[in-house]
Amino acid sequence: MNIISVRENPDYKDIAIRYFQQSWKSVLPIIYEDTISHSLNARNVLPQWYLLQQEDTIIGCAGLITNDFISRGDLYPWICALFINVKYRGNNYGSLLIEKAKMDAKHAGFEYIYLCTSHIGYYEKYNFHYVGQGYHPWGEESRIYEQKIK
């Protein structure tokens, strides 16, 4: 199992764009194309985009960003777009991407990491704690979770 940082491996840019676009079809395709392309030469440590590779197959993805289109701009960084291909679920592969994002956030000097989701029960398994609701520009709300980085 290999976690690929797209910033550290820019040759994966187009693969990452396609994988995020196919995994998150509800997000306008230009969003991932624009953010991943611009992340390669970002002045700051964020955003980061990751691919999870098993042998020669990309099986998952995630990002580490400053805001996940949520009203709580006072909280960051955010794990976003965590996705594991259905065929590979049930093996705790998502935890590998979570740990990579936490490690990068810690190295960047952050004390907490956040995520927003409608899922209940999944992130609690990885020691995330519910801290409240947040609101998206399109009118939906999500549960916000945090974890102190050790």
C-alpha cells in the first residue's frame, strides 16, 4: 500500500484529477482540476492531495485543505474528499489517508484536525469527536468533527 502526495509527485496530477472527479461526481469537475493543479506550486503547506495506491491501482483519495466549504472558517485544516473504492472498503484503508493527513498537519504545526460529514459512526472509530454543526453555501449542513493531533 502506498500513499502518494500529489504535491511531492506532480506526475500524478492528471491521475489525481480524474480519480477525484470520478469519485466525487456531485462536485463540479473544474473544482478538482483547479485546486489540484494550483496546489503543486502553492506558497503555503495547504492544500495537499493524496492518492492511495495498491500495487498499480489507485483505490482511494483524500485532501487536506483550509476550508471544506463550511461556515466554520475559524477551524482548520480539514480532511476532505476521503474516498475508498467500494471494492476495497472494510479494510481500514481510509485510516491510512487520515493518518497521512494528520502527520502532514502536525508537521505544519497544527494542533487539531477537522472534517465535516453526514456520516455518523465512521469517524468516531478513528477518535474524531463531534463538535457541532456547520453550514454550506448551498444550504445544507454537516456534522463537524475534530481530533487533537498527538
